[in-house]
Amino acid sequence: MTALPRPRLRRSVGVSLGVFVLFGAVTGLLPNPVYVRMISRTPADYLFLVATAASPARSSTSAR
């Protein structure tokens, strides 16, 4: 397994955190004043949120 270059690793972590916060806020898993979740949260909801945020993005450029 090859190590990711530092800029790519930083960008990947940043995008993952951004997706986690964005999707967590929109789905109401992260409490916020804009969206109130009408059904109870379950551990599976958080599992799917983490899995979505951590899934690798496909790049349109070829791997080097």
C-alpha cells in the first residue's frame, strides 16, 4: 500500500469532515436549530453517516 501525498491526505480528511458535518446537520443527527429530527436517532443512523463521510471519492483524473 502506498502512502497518500500530504496535500491529498489533508484534502481528503477535510472533505470527509465537511461531508460529515453537512449530512449530519441536514439529517438532524447533529443537533442544530435549523432542522429538528422527528424520529429518534439510532446507532445505525450514525453508522451510515460515518460510512458515507468516509467512503472514498472517485476522481475524474487518472491515478498516478
